[in-house]
Amino acid sequence: MERVQAEQRQVREAPGPASVAQVMDEFEDLAGHGALRQFRPLPTGFMPLDDVLNGGMRPGELMVIGGPYGVGKTILGLQIARNVVSANRDARALYVCYEHDRTHLLTRILCLESAEYGNGDNALTLRKLSQLAFSPLGGSGLVTALRRDPRYDGILSSMESYADRLILARASGASTTLAEIERWIDDLQTPDTQQMLVVIDYLQKVPVGCEDLRPEDETTTQLTHALKEMALAWGVQMVAIAAADRPSLRNARMRLSDLRGSSALQYETDIGIVLNNKYDIVSREHLIYSLGDAEAMRSWVVLTVEKNRAGRHAVDMEFALDAPHFRIMPQGAFVRERLIDGKAVLE
């Protein structure tokens, strides 16, 4: 109980000054009660990304994930949420989605978990799930069908280890404001919850009041400020998926500066990540001499850490995209090829 109370004081620290001596005393008090979650990073489950982030995300940090349509932003955001609760039994994740309903998100997790479980050719896809859902089961549902199938029973057992700690929230672009999201965070804070990840999919769909109608850049600035303040106030790790500015969609390679409300996103975020399809941004010299390698690049995403307050930035990493199973392979590598902007990141 003392540890929980100490952590609550730490998370909801009141604004105001304190001397270094006072902060040192507060730190010692927290350490004495074992309440040091502020200093324990939450890994994303992707390597070498977690190495670049010096272990992962810290409480109070805001990560923004951007990129062109269809590159895998939602896949990455949902997979990070799944990784967090799968690897940390004292962590919770809240996935707030303005794009998909909870059932669709569940089917994505089932496909992901199936591939992670090692089902090979039997790994679940949306087509296989649809076939199972509409097969004659005597009134049973999809979950029952999966339990009855020895190929998939282990998937559900894996999911049960985190199923009550991964919260899927269907959000409405008309009514699910930041105040509503903050109420959900408050409701999910329990003595057993040591760390919490909150994912917003996506930032520009969070509604503001009619009286606050203003240019989109100003709205994004307001929302970004509020999300960062929420992360600090509650001591949660916050991930926001961001849409691109319309003119930037014509660019061959997307950057953090191409996202809507880019000025606020560049200044307020602690971690800025941009995804691009590798085929689209690799220098043409690598495509001309090996057409087979060039085609294979279409199944890879380049994850660029453009901002990182905890370590290196301007780092390009590549990860294989397993689109049928809504999964990015967790083990990646640093990009060795030259990219179209002339920058090469070597080993």
C-alpha cells in the first residue's frame, strides 16, 4: 500500500518548483518504497528499436507514429500494445481506435498471435476466421471453434495471459474527446497496474468542441499539447498515430515534417517515428541491378526514428511486414542501402 501511495504521488506530481535537494529526497523516498516505475522503460518488443530508445518508452513520454496510407501504422501501434501486455504482467494497454470496431481489432490480434505462436501455413488470416465463424457449430461462436481446433487452442491460451489487460476502446469522431479518454485512463488505474500504455489511432480524428473550430494545424497543436500533458499527469506511455498532410502524400519519402500539424508534433513529441515502404524510398541504384531484390523490398518497411529525447535519432531500421497476419516481424536491422534522400545508415 505504501508503494502504491508513493507511486500515486509520483504520477500526479503537482506543478511547481523544488530544489535539487528536495528532488533527491523525493527520489530516495520513492526508492525506499520500491516505487520506481518512472525509471523503468517499457519495451516496444521490436529490436533494434528498443536499443535505440535505450530500453523503450518511459512514463510521461509521447511517441508519434506517422507514414503514408497503408504502410502499417495501425499494425505497429496495435502490435506494440500487444507486446507490452504480453511481456509485462503488471502492465495494461488501452488502444483507442477511431478507425475500426473492437471485433475487427480482435481479429487482427488473433491473426497476429497465430503467426507469433508459430502456426506456419495454418496461421489465421481474415479469410480463415471468416470460414470458421460461418461454419456449422451448433450455435457456438468463433472462440469456441478455435478452442475445439487443436491447431489454434494454444493461441487462445497465450491471449488469456493478457486478455484482461489489453483494453480495446471503440472511439467516435463525434463524441470521444480527450476528456473521455482521460476518464478511461482514470478508471483503468488500479493498485495492480504498474505501467500503462495508451495508443490513440489516430490523432487527427480526436474531436474538439464546435466552439473550438479552427484551422487543422491549430487543432493538431492543441491535441498534441493535451496528449503530452496527459502522459505527464498520469505517468503513462502515450502513442499517437498521426495522418499525413495531403500535399506530402505526393512525396516519395515521408518525414515527420509532412504530418498534419507538424510543428507541434516535432516539438512536443519525445519520440517521432515515420514508416515508409522500403521499395519506395531506397535509392534507384539498388533496384536496377537486382529486380528480384527490388520486388522483395515491397514487403519491408523502413522505420525511421526522427526524434528521440532518450538517445540517437535520424536512425533508419528495416522490418519485414507480414501483412496477412497484421504483423511486423519483431527482429529488424539497420538499413544498409542508400535511401533516396542521399542518407545512408551503416552498421
